[in-house]
Amino acid sequence: MLFFKLLNLMFGYLHIKISGKFPERLLNILSQNDIRLWNIKKINEVYFAIIKISDFKKLRHFVFVTKTKVKIIKKSGLPFLVYRYRARYGILIGIVVFIAMMIILNIFVWDIKVQGNTTISKQEIVSILEKNGVKTPIVKKNIDVSKLELSLKQENNIIIWTQIKIEGVILLVEIGEGKTPPKIEEIVYPSNIVSDVDGIISDIKVYSGAQMVQKGDVVYKGKLLVSGIVDAKEKESGMIFPSKATIYAITDKHLSITRNYLFNEKQQTGKYYSRYSLQFFNFSVKLYLGNKDKFTDFEKDSYIKPLTIFSYETPFALKQEITREQTQSEFKLSYELAKIICDTQFIERERILLADEDVIKRDVSYIEDENGITCNGDYKISKKIGITQNIMN
């Protein structure tokens, strides 16, 4: 696609306006005679389109037959640019060299884009392509699309369909994912269940194995809760089982946050400078000298703008990096404001750290000293406990 755009750019094209009683008739005749128009738009009863210079020269007869009017509204492309700058040889040579370079670069695929993947990462797809000889940059004619599509489905059984196509200098890989194939059941070994926290047992249901604790018992981390070795009085002597149980315990949790009265805030001074670099996919060329930053305290923002030629997008982009100077200012909070900030930050921490917890009891207290205020939270939490340990290990 980019290749044809560059060819049109090199040989030139015209933006035209078609009007008259029956402009649609002219469009149909041109289509029947292999005269290509593109970017056709209709505004009121007037059509606007783009046509090659060579095709425009063939229009006179068809315009006369259909009694329509065709007017050139804009001229684009290298021939018109050459004519405009015909006395400036340096500019013309630079333009010709640049377009030639673009055509040469368009022979290769420089980047791989993956769409439709949710569970499979882009890196997994790229790794499969690399095994099949596709590693950027690669000449387009060396890419066997059918073979790659087959290899992707064979090497990853989650992929149920794939479509690969070359768009400009990008290899676009579109995939569809199915359900993850069922896992082969692992061999279940005899096991115990031990506590992974300190707490008080609030509920226990044993499905397999010997229950070693009761509701209300105090347990500590590593204590045996359910044994895979069953007592001979209950089962045959020497029987061992994989332990299965659902166990809940009440445990303690503590959260704390401190808000100092004194704090530093960064403010921008209004001074800044910009640096530019030319990017070509993963390659970058600096358009400035030196790497040393001019400010001691600063923040940076980056902006990337794709480069276009006569509205045609190229694989190049201009990156602007803006560095802004900052200074630090010291402020002192009052007790009331410090407490409000401390409360707000503490509630947010609770929301994040206790989102999946079943909180039974919550006690919040404050401690003030000369430096600031500390908010403490103590909680009683009911949670599922127990980890499995193989007896055979």
C-alpha cells in the first residue's frame, strides 16, 4: 500500500472536481475503461476525486461525451515540486534521494503488529514467527504467509484461526483464540494441611484426612490442621490420604500511615528546553549534541509525531522531549489539615489492602507527636487458611 502511494507521489497526481448534469455517468465510463479514481467524495451534486496525471490526459473524450465539467483544484507529487524548485538543485536532489530511500525501505518489513490476542502475549507470537525465519527487518518476498499461518495454529493450540498480511512496512498478524485446552490431572499424593497464619479457628470442614483441631482452637503458623495419616481405629491400619478441608480462622491485621507536618512540594519555574530525535520503529537518531541535563531538578514529557509526505504516512516519527525545571518548596500543615490528609490516605490504603478481606472488627486510633500524626488500624479478619504439604517429601 505504501509502495503505491510512493509511486503516485513520484509520478504525480491531481485533485479534481467533477460537475454537470450526470457526473455519475462519467464515473461509470472511467471505471469501464480502467481509468482509476480514488478518494471519491460527493458534496451536494459535485464529486471530488484524485487521479494520476497520465490518466487525466485521457479524460477529454469522456468528458465531452458525458457533457460534464472537470476542473483541477490541486496538483501534488514530485513533478510539480521539481518544477516549483527547478532552480534549487540541492532541494531537488534531497527530495529525490529521500523518496528513493523510502522506496528501498518499503522493500522490507520493519515491524510486527499482533491483534486479537488476549491470553497469548505478542512475544509468544513473535517467537513462533522467528522460529519460521521471520525476523525483522526481512525482505517482503521472503515471507510465506500461508506457511506462517499454519505454523501458528500448529505450535499453539489456543489459536483457532489466524490471518497474516503485509501492510506497508508492517507485518500484521490477526489471531482468534479458543478455550484453553483442559489440563491433564496431576497425580495426587498423600498430604497434610498446616496453618499458614496465626489465629483462632472459626470454622472447619474436613472431607478427607484426620481432623487435628477444633473450632475455637488457637493455631500458629506451621501447626498441623488436618493429617493425611488416618488413625487405625477409624480406618485400616497404615492408610494415608490426600487431605482436603475448608478451614477459616480469625486473624489479626495492622495498618499504619503517618502524615508529617512538614512536607516538600515541587513547583515548575517556567523554564524548559526541548530535544528532538528521529525514530524509525525501534531505532532512534538524536538530533542534538550532548546528553547532560541543563537543570538539576526537573521532569520530562515526551511527544511523538508521525512524519507524513503529502498526507502519506511514513515509517519515521519525530520525538520531542521537553524538560521542565522544578524547585522544591517547604510547607507546614496544621493539625486539622494533617489529620484530614492522614484520614484520606488511610481510607484509600484500607480500600486497596482490605478489598478481599472479611473484616469482623475495626479499631482506628491516632498518635500525635512533634513531627506529625499517625493513623493506626487494628482489625479482626476472618479468612480461609491452610496450605498443603506432601507427606512423601
